[in-house]
Amino acid sequence: MGFCDTPEIKTLYTEEYKAELLATKPDKIKNDDYVNNLYKQIYADPNPRKSLTMLHLSDIHLDIEYKVGSLGICDSYICCREEFGMPTE
């Protein structure tokens, strides 16, 4: 349809991304165990907290033309469809 340009896809490497992200944080959480320490405090509390288990799904879209294994990078704004082919390697 030509409304949107093909998005630029940037590969993120988790360890590099984490290091960049943590470098901008206050010293209190730079060592990457801040959340784990919060959980330790919660578990050590003699007064148990009410908790719940939940699943949060966000921005779900159904693509009825999706084809498992098809090309994920193509000249369209929506790829992964049989019309764009399957990887050759």
C-alpha cells in the first residue's frame, strides 16, 4: 500500500544492551541485583503479603496470513507471509 516505510531492524545483544542500560542507573541498582534484593526483603518479612499470579499480554494482533518459517525480513511492512517466500539457507 506504500503508507509506511520498511522499518529498520536493529539487532540487540542482551549483554551489551544490559551494560548500556545499567550504566545510566543510580549506583543503588547498577550491580543488576536490585530486583533480587527486593524479593529477598519480601521473603524475609514475617508478615506475608497477599499475592496473585497473572499473565499480561499487550498489543496482540492476529495475522491470518502468517506462515510459519516464512521470511521475516521483506519489502513490506508486514512480513512472515507465504507470498514473500521461505528462507533459502
